[in-house]
Amino acid sequence: MASRKQIRVARRNIKKAQRKWSSMSHRQHALSQPQGRSRKKPGSTGKGEYYRIIIRPKSEFITFRAHDVGRKGHLIRITGKKSSGSWSTQSWLISKKDARKIKGKIIISNPQIKKAIAKLQSAPKQLKADIFTARPRKNIPESTKPTRAMRTAQKRNIKKAQAARWK
């Protein structure tokens, strides 16, 4: 059983804590909690609607934009603007309707999405829950362009245009 003095001191301590608590901002409240009280990061629980394939780290970019590729809501490309002013892909979001996860690998059932993801340099590997990582496709220096594949594509396009013109 607590003595009267202990009860009085406990009440005083509670009032002091309440005064301090009311003067704090929401952020200060959260930071003062021993467990941190932080929210779960997107993709870390596995309950979302998309799988995320991270290609480049967020720290390389200043701003971001999301673009639907193909049909709406199936494949989303997250692009970022670098400090140099150029834009490049930061990550891909693939709908769980079009893909599934088996033993740390992502299996894509939609052929258009499969084609887009196949252009990456490496196969996506699971990082955690719904988040995967992959390397971007190889950068071809301007000195080696046009490549043999580019030249054959150009010739094919020229022949198509000539054939269409003569019809």
C-alpha cells in the first residue's frame, strides 16, 4: 500500500507530465514514445494491391511522377527527376491481378507486362513482402550507336514506309 506522501508525489508527477504533454507537437509526441509509433512503410506488410520493383534508389531523385503503362491500373511506371534535370525510371508497380509471388520470385501472367519487365538487366529478387529489386537495363554509350539492332530496325522501318507509300 502506498503512503499518503507517495500518492501526493505521484499526483504531482502526473500533472507535470500532462502539462509537458499538452505543450508538445504531434511529432514530438511520436518521437518521445519508446517504441517509436511509426507507421508501416508501403509494401512492407504484403497487403497492398501492387508489387513494387525498385530499380534505382530514391535518393537519386528530386521529384517523382507515376505513369500508367498500357491498360489503366495494371502496370505503373514511377519516374523520377534527377538533379541534372534528366528523368529515369525509379520503380515499377505491377498489379497483383497480373502477377503472383512464388519463393521470392515474381511470376507475371500478363504478356505485355512480362515484355516490359524483361527489358531489365536482372530478374527481380524479393527484398521484403511486396518489394522487389532489379538492376536497370544496360546503358549503351552514344559512341557505339547505332547498334546493329538499331540499324536493322531502321532498315525495316524504311521498307515499311516505302511499302505504305506505294499502296
